[in-house]
Amino acid sequence: MVEEERVAHQIEILVGVEAKILPNGFVDVPEAILPHVQVLGIAEHSFQGKIAELSHALQLSFQHYQKIVPALVWVHPGLKLLKQLQAFKAFQETMKFALNVGAYIEVNLRYNLPPEPFLSQIPTYRLVIGVDAHSINEVKEFGKAILDLENKIAKKDSSRI
């Protein structure tokens, strides 16, 4: 059934997981399944620790997994990291590090992340639009926001030519 849908709609299907970052920079995914994963979404939302520890763990994770998984995505970036006012510098450093190792940054429509000042610093080819939908109805609700964001990104790209 999945293969029929893929062919009928001409879409590429990738195997991916969203994983929680742990204090040591690893994620809560068994190492044995990582060779089968094409996209690893690294999430910070349940991290227990200080801002500096989270930033360090994320950087360790980006550096480690970029050698193992074809594509890394920092999902809902800043959801936990930006909870404290003094965290903006740590967020910017972490984002810069992620981009330098080739990670993608999710533009999360549910949480409106990353904040606009940071969004403009991310090259469009490193953006991934995520709705963080938990139902088909939520996907439909985010439809207009996705199109608006795609138009905004297209304008940003055309202004650089």
C-alpha cells in the first residue's frame, strides 16, 4: 500500500525518527536501528539540565550523528533552550554549530520556532518546514501557514539573486 501511494503521488518516503537529546549528547534511540534511519530529528523538549548543558549536549549530538545518519534535523529548535532570557546567545551558538556540521533546522509552525530574528539567519536550503501535527485535521489547519511560509522563503531566495 505504501509503495503504491509513493508511486501514485510521486513522493519520496524516508525513514525517520524524532529522538530526545540526553545530557551526554546521545539520543534515546537504540544504536542498532540508526543504520536504518535516513532522517534523525533531535529534540530538546524533555532535557533535564541547565541551558549551557543543553547547548553542549546538542552540539555533541550534531557532531556525533552527522557521521552516522544521512540527515539531521534540529526539531522545534529552542523549545526548551529559549525558555530563559539569557539563552539567546546559547541558542545562536548552537544553531550556528548545527548549520556548520550540515544539520537542517526545522521551522516549527506549532511552536513558531525558531523566532523570526534567528529564522532570517538560516540559509533556505537548510530549512525544513514542520507542522508538528498530531492529527489529519491539524495538518489541514496548518496548510495555509505552510503555503505562506513557502512564499516567504521563495521571496527571500529571489531577493538574493
